[in-house]
Amino acid sequence: MLKSIEEKQPQVNTCEQTCPTCHTQSVFTHLGQQTWPKAVAQSLNIPAIVDLWRCGNCETTITFTDEDTM
Ligand SMILES: [Zn+2]
């Protein structure tokens, strides 16, 4: 009997990035996604969905968008 392989990763995602605030290669913790109403996103010229990440070094919350990959 085959075991089904399930990804039992915890909800917390992390990634290593260079922090734009403290300019340190740091581990960022994914806090979640922030969604904006379309009208707001358009007026601010931001994507409707942005990811919130917290720097493990200076604990600043920043956003990464997928804009660069679009
Ligand atoms: Zn930082």
C-alpha cells in the first residue's frame, strides 16, 4: 500500500531576502496576504493582492509583490 505524500508543512512560510530596510540578508516570515479593493489598488498603482513579510532581523513588515514577474 502506497503512502500518499502530503505536504505537512507548517503554515508559516519563510524566505531569505535582502531586507530593503536594514539591508541585511535575512529570513522573512510570511504574515499573510493583504487584498485591496480594485479601485484602491488602481488609484495607488499597486497590485490587488500583496504579500506581507516580516524581516527576522529588524522586524519591519514589508511587502513583496509579483509585479516583477508579470
Ligand atoms: Zn530588516
